[in-house]
Amino acid sequence: MAKYTLPDLPYDYAALEPHISGKIMQLHHDKHHQAYVTAANTALDQLAEARETGNLANVNKLEKDLAFNLGGHVNHSIFWTNLSPDGGGQPEGELAAAITEFFGSFEKFQAHFTAAATGIQGSGWAVLSWDPVGEQLIIQQLFDQQANTAMGTIPVFQLDMWEHAFYLDYLNVKADYVKAVWNIANWENVAQRFSTAREKAIGLV
């Protein structure tokens, strides 16, 4: 059975400073993300064992474990690439046009996304997603690692709003963290994900 593995960061731990410290990035990637990878693999192993033995009494817990931890792995794998030491500014081309079409302007998108991010109750993510049903970009609040987003939507830009992502740098001032992230947003990566999402979602629903 294939195993999930921790992806390398596409930059050094300290590359996103002063916006996100190297200390946070190392802990976040090496400890938190690795823990999701390990736990997702454990859930897969335990599900395989349950199938083999026919003892499926614990399947509800194992399915929840897999959803939570695989969600953590996928979310973080996208998040690292959504950031860049060469990021910031505003998107261009088709992504910029789509943001203007669906949100009115980049500034209105930014305000909406910031409100969604800072308004999450508890732990979660703010997500810019492509909705293949409505054929539009939408903003969603993802609770924990796997809850409250519509099935079939494809994330193109994600912001981790768990406290471990910002507390060492920004304490409880979420708004300052979100403001800082705009300086390192990798719009080139987001644009690539947006283009891929539109192409691969054709005919899915």
C-alpha cells in the first residue's frame, strides 16, 4: 500500500521572514505536518488490518482519523506552495480577471478572505476554491482539517488559521498574521492551481 510522505518545503525555513519566522516554519512543517502524515498512514494500516481480519467494529473512528489527518496533510501540502519569499503584490492574468469577476475587485476579495480567515471560530483554514458546479471562485471556511467545505470544490489558495501557524509570531492578533501573509502570497502558484482546477473539473458534475 502506498504511503503518504512529508513534502520538502520549496524554500528555507527562514525564507518567509519577517512575515513568518523560521522557528514557526520548522515546527509547523517538521512537527505538525509530519504528525498528520504519520497518523494518516497509521489509519490506513489499521483500516487494512480491519479488512483483513474482518473486525470492522472500529471503522467509524478509523474513517474519522483518516479524514482529519489526510486533510491536514493535503491542506499543508498546498499551503507551503501558496507562499513564497518572492510573493506578494496582486495576481495577474486570468486569475486577476476571475477575482474581479466573482468578487468585484482584488481589494473586495482581500477584505472578504480576511474576514473569513479571522472569523473562524476555533481551528481551521480560509480557502479560495474553484466550484465546478457554479463555475466560479468561492471563499470557504474550513473547520479543523476537513469540515464545512462543499464536496467537489477545489482549493487554489489556503491560509492556515490554526494557532500553531501564527501564535509564536503574532500571539492572538489574527488580523496581523493575515495582513502579513499578503506579502508572501504566491500568486503564480495560485494561478497555476486555478487553471488546473478549471481544466480538470470539466465534466465532473
